[in-house]
Amino acid sequence: MSISEELPIRRKRVQKAMSQMDADGCLLAMGVNLYYMTGRVFGGYYYLPVEGEPVFFVKRPNDFSDEQVMFIRKPEEIADCFASQGWPLPRKLLLETDEISYSECIRLQAAFGSPATGNATTLMRQVRMIKTPWEIEQFRFSAQQHARTYSEIPSCFRPGMTDLELQAAIEYRMRLNGSLGILHAFGPNMNIFMGSILTGSNAETPSPYDFALGGGGQTSLCPIGANGSVLKEGMAVMVDMVGNYTVYLTDMTRVFAVGKLPEPACRAHRVSRVIQEKIMQAARPGVSCAALYGIAMAEVEREALTDCFMGTRQQAKFVGHGIGLQINEPPVLTPRSKEELQPNMMFALEPKFVIPGVGAVGIENSFLVTETGLEKITLFEEEIIPIY
């Protein structure tokens, strides 16, 4: 099945969700949602009524073509388009209120005659959470290329290089292997490069971003990840580069070692793998994300590693997250999550530890929820990998 064949299925999913919210229409402008609903990105708006076919209100490009396209210069012209076609304005309109600006929200409300509004951002994230067959195939391809790049990482290392130099070498390999070079994250100020590398004491540095681990970064404007640390004997090098080899993102973390790591780091890494196996055994449709988080914490507490789980100076309160067109989609594996696993969800599981003076250890893999359990799609060596 191709993406064009899936678009009617996606529209029906959104329309069903709209009906449950008692909404008459949904207006989308954000790139990831436009792509999900149309297979392309354009400047303008995609309007989907709760019943019937969509309408494209396009600003650019000027050669855009589809069955129902209306070219506009500004949102105020939308009402004129409705009037010219004899369409009723929606009584309740869903807008991406978590993402578009306040001023644009006000303009769109006025353009539609000030209807009641609801949150299309939440609706779209919930619909996108369940992946289609075509999307799952995109993930599989990305996972293959992800593993290919990771297999080349040892050859990127040179004695005396910094974490930034290693990251640049890995990014070069990523691009050669088909990486799109950009990733999308949900939420304000979620800026990151093509991924993150953490080494030594930098792994303990807290970050203002809602990622599993931090790192000081190169500048206070983007305080995340590699900071220019020289790679030295006994350091752990955690590589968490995003698999953006299609627009659907895989997430995979592996640990490389400069020389031999001390036993506390090796032990924590083994515990990370045990957590993964226990969650794989327990996870299936209907199991709560909170229960999976509880499995991870029970093992961490049993091994007396609470103080270094998911950070030291600042500890993340999740152990996994959904992936898709954005790197941080629902569901999220947190202790207070109300979500349950459903077939065709895709999520990343990342039990990680930070060992002071050594760096971060642990693994991260991307999983597909099937009718009977989990399928790991990021397949690559999970032991600590020596690079020198």
C-alpha cells in the first residue's frame, strides 16, 4: 500500500475522532499534520469537515493542484471561499492551539465567524499514535539504515578527538546513508542536532529540555549534548543519533567505550538490558504504560541503582516515548500515564544510567506493538562496543 492509498483511511480516522469531540471541522497548518493528511507540505491550510471531502486553502506554491484547491493570500479570505461554494461555516472548529501562535488562532477564529474552538493538536497526536501499514514499512527501512550507520561508528574514531568531532563524523556517515538531516520534535524550545552524544562528566549536566539525558552542548542557546570534551581512556560514549532515513523517525542508543569501562558502568549497562527484556516479556495490547515504567523502576531499585537511573543531578521521569513524524509522540512511559498499549503503536524504550566520571550507559530501541507483544525493529549489537 502507498501513502496515497492510505490517505482516505487517515481522513476517516480523523473524522471519527472529530465526531467524538462534537466538532464540525478541523483546520490544519503544521507541517507534520499536513504531511500526515496529504503526503506533502504546503503554505496554507487543510480543512477537513466532519463529513465529506477536504479543502486545501493554499498560499504557496502557486502550482499546487488537487481536487479541491482554493488559493488565498490571507486567512480572512477563507470565509469568502465558503460563501462562494455555499458551504456552512463550522459551529465548532478544531485548531492546532498547542502549536500555532495566539495571533494566528485569533485570526482564524474570526475568519470562520468566531465559532467554538477545540484542540486539533491533541486530536492529531492521538490519531497519529496508531501507525498504518505504510508507516510501519517506513520505520523498518529507517531502522535498517540506522543500524548500518552505527556499524560504521568505530571507524569514525580517532585518538585525541573530541565528542563534537566524533559526532560530526557520524553525521557525515548518516547523510551518506540517506539521513534527511532534520528531525521534528513536539513542544517549544526542543532544539537538537541530528541526535546526541554524551561522554564522561558531560552526561551528568542537566538540560532544560524534556529529553532523557542532558549535556552542556556548545552554547547556552542550545544546551544539550556534546560539549567539546576530549575522548579519553575509560570514557563511555553514548550515541543517541536519530534514525531519520525516512520522515518516520527511529530511535536507537548504543554505548561505545574508549578502552575498558569500569565494572560499575558495565553492571549498570547489563541492568539496562535486563529491564528491556522484562518489559518485552510483559508488554502487549492493554498493558498500561505506567505498569511498564513500574517494571523498570522495580529492577532499578532491586539493583540499588536509583541514584543514577535516567541521570544523576537531574533525573527524567519516563523510560520510553512514542515515535513517528516527531521524535516525541505519545504514548509516554511514565508513572502517571493513563495510556495503554494498542496494536500498531511505535515507541522507543530507553532505560539509561549515568555513572559519575565515566558517562552514560544503557540502550534504547524502537518497538512495534503487535497483537501478541513487542517487535524490536532496531537490530544492532547491544553490548558495550569498544572503539579503541
